[in-house]
Amino acid sequence: MTVENRKQPLPTRRDFISLGIGAFVVGAIPFAARGRTRLVRRTLPVMGTFGEIAVVHRDDEYAQGAIDAAFLELARVESALTWFRPDSEIGRANRLAFSAPQGVSTETSRVLEASLRWAGVTDGAFDPCLGRAVELWDLGNRTQPPASAQVQRFARRGLFQALEVGKSQGRDVVVFHEEDMGIDLGGIGKGYGVDRAVETLRTWGIQSALVNVGGDLYALGGSEDGDPWKVGVRDPDDPGGLVTTLTLTDRAVATSGDYHQFFDHGGKRYHHLLDPMTGAPSQSSLRSVTIAAESCMDADAGATTAFVTGVEKVQSVMARVAPGMEVLHTA
């Protein structure tokens, strides 16, 4: 995997195929591969954004079947991990786990444990339990910030410490020990969903594919000729431009930025990436940060943390939580 030098002329959007929603735009398959295989791609709403899956294969019908299966896996993960649905595992826990232990699947338990691991090594800079604060900020509807006293209620709470993930009578359960907490896996769940979709494609024997869900992407294999995938990172100040290009093979990348969900008020931008130290949108000097890792789940959590705390903090913990992770680009 390489990052092309920004001082060199960057490709234009015309040099890239139309696959690309969110932070990434994907480069065209090399011409030599086109005669023997086809790029089969589809875009569908999933996990609160749009998901895109592209498969390189000789058989269009088989590729479509693999894409169907991968999208079904994304939808299955969403049905368990989303906090927007009261009947999901996380939605049910958010409603009831302060009153009594709530059963969850082993899979959901593993994702929660991974979230708590990130919270621990970052001293709470990554906190999967800020769901109530996210509800307060309501980025989809607000045009001005909530009252300061409401925000301060969530500042420096370390709410992740109030989440207990354990066993009861042989089943996985979660327990809340603070009424103000609510699980929000927005900083790690999409990445996990991408990983599961990629594993589904692998079970279908797919060797070359891309799975892109918003700002989380996995490049499986490369072109038929062995060339890596080329992925452009969008310019946060110019949706039609690129700030850098990446070449990826069997690698996950995730980008977090302040330009996906936000409102401006009083000359200040309020975005969806909350700082657990303040209970408010991070005042990071970054506009976006792109992280690479072996798994998209780790890349997702790493990018979220890096944006909130700065790159230096993430670099200091990467070796402990996700060896092989690296910061590819900041803007």
C-alpha cells in the first residue's frame, strides 16, 4: 500500500470510475483486465448511509449473487448494532439495560468488547457510550447548539466504564451502571459491517472486490493483473476534488471528517464527532484523517479517535490495539 505524493499532479475525478460515496472515490480497473473480466457494482442504502460493493469477475450473474449476499450481511449487522431501531440488540439495551441485564448475541458482545478495548487504551477518547449526548446534539435537525448545562452533563464522564459486558446463565448480556449512558457504535460498527461483507465475498470465492460504506472501505485483492486498487480521498473543502490517492491491496481504510454531518452557527462548525472530554463536537484542527489497518473495524475506530484527539495520541496506542495500523493522510 502506498500514498502518492501530493506534490505530484493528482488525478482528476474523470480518471476515476463513478464508484464512490462518502470519503472515497475508486480508480478504474486497469485496461488490461477489462477484456477478461467485468466490474459488477451496486449501491444501496445501508447502515445509515449508502453502501457500494464492486466485484471483478468473469460471470456477471455469479458476481451479482455474491453482491446480494454481502449486502444481506451488511443489513444483518445493522439490524443488531444500530441504535436507531428500538428492536435491535443495541436499541433494546439502550432502553432496558439500566433496569436489568439484556441478552445480546455473541457477535454483538465481541463488537462491544472491541469498543471497550479502544476506550481503555485511549483513556476514554473513544467512547461507545455517548449515545445520549449524540441524541442531544441531534445533528440531523439542529441549527444551533444545545444549552451549555445540557452539554456539560456528558463531559468527562467516562461513560464507557459504566458498560458491563458479561455472561449470565450461559448467555451474553450487557448491563448499564449509569442512566446517562447509551451505546452508539457509529465509530466502529460500520467498519465491522464492512469486514463481515468482505468475509461473505471471500466465502463466495471472490478474489477482487471493494466494499465501501460511507467513509469505511476494504480493498480485497487487486485487479486481475495483480495491480492494486486506486482509491482517491475526497477533498473536505471541494467534494469534486481529491486531496490524495491511495493504492490498496487486502487493506482497510477509514476516513473521519467534519464535513459529513454538521451545522454552522455563529461562525463555528458543529459536527457529529463528539469529544468525550467536553460532550460537544471535537474542536480538532483537522478537517479529515485517513487511517489504514488490517480490519475495517479497527480503521474505523482509529480514524474516529484520531480526529477527536489528534494523530499523535492514536499513533501512541496503535501498536497495542491494532498492530499494522497507520495514518495515511490528514487535511
